[in-house]
Amino acid sequence: AQAFCQTSAFTKEDCETLLLLIEEGLEYVRTTAALQLRDHPNRDNFLSFLLARATAESKHAGNYYESLRWIGDAQAVPVLRERFQTYRTNLSPLEQHGLGELRDYLQCCQALWALTGSAEYRKPLEDMLMHPAQEVRREVQRLLPRHRS
């Protein structure tokens, strides 16, 4: 992932490879790719690509939120805020949903929290520590420590 993302010019096939890295790669691979793209000369092209994928209905949306978080560009905030509101509306009440349905929402909250520093997005994660499903609580515990100071 690191060597791939250091390429200066990307072809259509390269974008497909990036798509595969983000959608199917392990968390470490996705993180490595996103961190390399953070300072890439074609960063704006990748950011546009990631934003478009993050707004599409996808079973991998959380992976795109995670990548946007690692790239760290404030341009992602309006898109993520919109997704956050959609999740809040569609998944209400949150306590009635399991981790499968909540994972992307949790990733969205984490990305917004990292990009804005706002407690508005940390609080929903902390609130999920009281979720009735143990797997949801475990996932939230995994997400929260990453941003504690």
C-alpha cells in the first residue's frame, strides 16, 4: 500500500486498486494507504474520489470514513455531517440495532470527532458505551482511545 500510494501519476486501473485497498484491505493497509495519500501531489483527486465513495450507499462506507479521517482534510466534514444526520435519522433508536448496522455510524462519528475535535461527535460514541449489545460496546471502546489526549 505504501509503495503503491507513492506513485506520482495514477491511472484508472490504479484507482481501482485503491478502491480494493480501501474496501477489502485490512485496517493496517487502509491506514497506510490513507497516510500516504495525505501528502500526495494528487491529494485533491483522491479526496474527491473518497468523498464520492463515502456518500454512495456502500457496505464499505466506514472504511471510507476511516480513510478520510486519516487524510485529515476539513473538506470531508460537510459530507460526514450529512452522513451522520442520515444515520441518526435512519437508525433511531440506536439501541435497537446491532454492530452490523451501527459500524458505519460509529466510524462516521469517530471521523467527525477527529476532524473537528467537537464533543458533539465524541458524545454519541460515549453514549454507545451503554448500548445493550456487548459487541457494540467493545467496538466503541476500541474507537474511543485512539483520540484521547
